[in-house]
Amino acid sequence: MRVEPAGGKFADPAHPGGDVVDAGDAAPALVVVLGGNQQPVVVGEDAGAIERLWEKVWWASHYGGKGGPTVLALSAFDIALWDLKARRANLPLWRLLGGYDAAVPCYAGGIDLHLTPDQLLRQSDDSVKRGFRAIKMKVGRERLSEDVEKLAAMRAHFGDGFPLMVDANMKWTVAEAIRAARAFAPYEPVWLEEPIIPDDVEGHSRVATEGGLPIATGENFRTIWEFRHAITVGKISFPEPDVTNCGGVTTFMKVAHLAECFNLPVTSHGAHDLTVHLLAACPNRSYLEAHGFGLDDFVEAPLKIADGKAIAPDRPGHGVAFDWTALEKLKAE
Ligand SMILES: [Mg+2]
């Protein structure tokens, strides 16, 4: 099994006619990283030696591209390699990665900062009707009292013990985040997500210790080293990698194992159809984020959610196939 030039096919000569993945599916970003003088770095290599290929791409683009789109492209390449490996083994990816439990606790991640309390409750009721038993809401309104009002309304509506998360999307300074965490604490959110910019590692430590809430972050980290610092120095409680931007399946699983070494759960950001496989392979998994971007309309078999759990499918590979007919409607002229 060898890697062929971008735009061609990843094919396994031992399985002619099968096990072929079109490299064009791996998105233009992959071509950008691997194109030109980067492409020869992997052409002709064994596509099953994923760690080796990951290192080659990483170091070939390290000087000018550590982080940013380079890692997004590397992530796409890495995801394609893991999908191929699982398909060759005729296993769903979660089983290839170790296999723990296909039923993964998940929450509904709403895009709801603009909603009034009543609108937020209606949207959340709809999420519960769709099978969710945990909900994340956005915070970071102009006045902290608006956030507190909405969180209080959610807690009163769903009752004690219903898992609620809050996500500030890097909105605050350290001092503002501490103040917000203290105001939210009586309503017992599972975690406070991205209270400040990801780069302020010491700031996370202050928010965690002085604010008194568990902190989740990681969707804007691009390396395993950033996660290490966030855990050891930043005192975060829920590492939250995104498989599409942290370096792919390879890095996501390393972050999950790193968290396990620190007796921490691992959660996730984005790409829930794929990420369900990764958390289904982790004994220390926390909640899967089922995001609210509405992408389900464009995949052939959207993720199944029932009674608060997302079910990792048993199709070989990651099993995510786009619905090209649905996507056709969005085609730019
Ligand atoms: Mg977030």
C-alpha cells in the first residue's frame, strides 16, 4: 500500500479493485501542504506507517508552517490514512483504535449567544426531543448579568443534575473570566469552556483556581505540546481536541492518552461523525460535542443519538460519506 500523488488515489496493490480512496476527497488544504516540493515527502511511502508519515509531513513544513493551515492539512491527510487502515482491516475505526464502548455520552452544542432566555429554552427542549441529555450554551454577552439570567433559566428549567456546559469562545480577560466563573458556580455547569485566549496558559490556571469551575479548552490548540502545557500549567480539567485541526486521529488519541495519564477525561470539538469513533475508543472519554452547524444534512448517514448517547457506527473506516446531491445545492456558480 503506497501513497500516490495528491489528486490521484491511495491504493493498496495487494487488494486490486478495492481499498481505494480518492485523494481529492481530502480537501484542497491537503494539496496545498503536500503539493509542490512537499509532495515528494510522502509519495511512495507505506500508507500504513502513519506515525512515520505524520513525522515526515510535520518536519517538512515545520519552519514555515508550525500550526495554522499546515496542521489542518496534516489532520486531513492523517484522517484519510486512518480511514484507509480501518477499511483494510474491515473494522470500524473505533475498534481499530482499541475499542471501548460504541455508545458515547454526548451533548448538544448550540449556536445560541444571540437567543433570549425563552428562545434558548425552546431550542434546548428541541434538543432533548432529539435525544440529547446534556446541553452546552454560549456565554459572553455584553453584560454578565445576561449570561447569568440565561444559565439560571436553564438550570431552573432542566433541574438539578442535568448536565449543562457553558462556552465563552475566548471572550474575556482573566479577571472577567474569574468574575464570570464565580457568578456561574451556583448553577453548577459541568465546565466553563474557553474563557480566555488559548495562548494565556498561566491565565487558565488563575481562572481555574480562583474561579472555581472546571475549565475545558483545546479547540484552538494545534499541537500535543499545547495540551501538555494547558494540563500541567493551565490546570484545565477537560482537554478538548478537534481532530480536524490538532493533527488528526494520531494527535487526538495522544491527547486522550495524555489526559488519561493525568487522571482527566477527554472531550471533543467539532466533526462529531468522525470523533465519535475516537471517544468510543477511550476509557477516559467525557462528552462528545454534537455541534449545531447543521452539517447533518450533507452526510449520507448522520450520527445516531438516543437517550443521551451517540452511537459509533459499525461501518468499516470512519464511515462518513458526503451526500453530494445535497451539497450540489450549495455549489458556487
Ligand atoms: Mg467551544
